[in-house]
Amino acid sequence: MADYMALWSEILKKMGSLTMKIKTLLVMFFTTFATFANADGIDEKINAAVAPVLDVFTNLIFSTIPFFGKNVPWVVFWLVIAASFFTIYFKFINLRSFRLGFNLLRGKYNNKDAPGEVTHFQALSTALSGTVGLGNIAGVAAAVSIGGAGATFWMVVCGLLGMSSKFVECTLGVKYREILPCGTVHGGPMRYLTKGFAEKGMGGIGKVLAVVFAICCIGGSLGGGNMFQVNQALEQVVSITGGEGSFLANNGWVFGVVVAALVGVTIIGGIKSIASVTSKLVPFMGVLYVVAGLVVILMNISHVPAAFSAIFDGAFSSQSAFGGLVGVLIVGFQRAAFSNEAGIGSASIAHSAVK
């Protein structure tokens, strides 16, 4: 604590030693920003400026392919086919290696002198921090509302297959990572696409794919990783602080700036800082998630048999015909891909830093 107090004291001294000119510029900047931010419709202006760019990427990435009367995003096909291939190729690694996975998390193979920056548990917490809530709650709700109860079954199936995809990408992240002399780790799809394709004599293709991934990763971080989450959080805060008539309802940017500042404090220290925070928050989030789910189930225990019946009927019912079955399957797979991030590559960035 004394070290932290000394650090803050030093920071405050340096801030106090700023010249009057710099202080004046800072005041002018924040005053101008506040004036602009208080203008009517700032949220709408931001949306109007960003939407056209996002629409271009959305139309490209989520372009569809006709499949039994349904328009299916080609990326869903790609994720499901790859996950199925990895599951079979590695002889159902997603089921065989449960014990190994738990032993890793328990620290059985931890070695403080091994190269890397974080523990296995910290890496998992970092990877999970963006999925609990974002996909597991909102994703499931969207799947059920669009595809009915039957979509839940296919979410589970896709989740099991996706475990194999995540095993592959995280393993590649560790295998092809780069560890700098200072101990900092650089890893993820950017590295294993470049190095892996180079080993096969296709280094040029690997570099192009690595750049494409990096760009898409930034876009995904800004969209699903930040905008979606902070928007959902804002909606919840607004709903309990006065609804549409509250201050935040018309000034969402204020909430965004506060959250951005809190996130900045966490990520400015790099992967070690992020892992340190998530390893403390994610277990709490997980326990809260499970307990809340159990409370809801127990409060509606009499409806559980009917819920399971609706899930299986919706997933396989002949009444929906094959086209309807495909539709439910597609919605379930789409939401599952959004929920667990398997095959997306983001998890391997966190796991590549593991010891």
C-alpha cells in the first residue's frame, strides 16, 4: 500500500508541475469536448458516422449461402465443418481430455520459472471474461427468441464441437508464439498463420491472412467486444435509474467514457494486468451466473420437464419439416459460435501468454 501511495504522490507532483500553458490546453480540450458531447443527438451522430463502415464489413463477413430454403452465413458453415473435423481428427479430444483440463486449471503443471506471463487459470479467465454475459446470456436469449426452444439443443452440440476448435487454436497459439528477451509474449493467430503457412512454403498467404485477422480482430473488439457489452450494460443501468427519462438515457456517452476509463486502467498494464483482474472477477462472475441460473430453475422447477420436452421437440420435431429443422439448427449454431468464440481466434491470444 505504501508503494501505491508513493506512486500516486509522485504522479500528483508531476501533474502539479505542468506548465500553465499545458493546463490551459487541457481545460480547453475538455471544455470543447463537453460542449460537443452535450449537443442534442450525439449518440445518433456517432451511430450515423460508424454505421456505414460497419455495414460494409457485416455484408461481407455474413454473406449468405442458400441451404434447403434458408440463407445461411457461410462463416457458420466454415466454423461447424472445421469444429467437426477437429473433433474427429483428434479422436474426440473435447471429451477425452476433461481430466487434463481440470488438472491444468488446478495448477498441477504450473512452473513459475517456465517461459510465459500468466498461469493457465489466468489465461482461461482472460478468455472467458468476454463471453460470460455477452454470449451465454444474450446469445441464448436471442437463439430461443428466433429459433424457439429447439435452438438450445443445437447450441449445446455446437458448443461441444467448438471445444475441439478452441483446443486447436490455443495449442497453435502456444506453439508458434514469440517470447522476447524481456519475457513479453507475442502470440495468437497473427503469429501461427504467418509461421505455419511459411513452414508449408506459403508464407505470402500466411502474412495476408494474418493481416486480415488482425484487422478483423480490431473490428470485433470494437463491436462485439466493446460496443455491444457497454450498450447492454447501459440499458440495464438506465432501466433501474429512471428509464427513458433519466440522464444516462439521453447521454449514453457519459457511461461509455466512464467504462472506457475503468477498462483503460486495467489494460494499460498489458496481459499481466488484465489476467490479474480477470482471474479475480471471472470466478465471481461464473459463480453469480450459475447461482442465478439455479435460482431461476428452482423457482420454476415444475416447468423443467416441459422445458426439456420443448427443447427436444423443437430440435427434432417432424412437424417443422426438414426446412424448419435446418432453420432451428442454423440459429443454434450461429448463437453458439457467438457465445463460445470457438474458431474466432481471440482465445488463443490470451492462452499464448501462458506459462
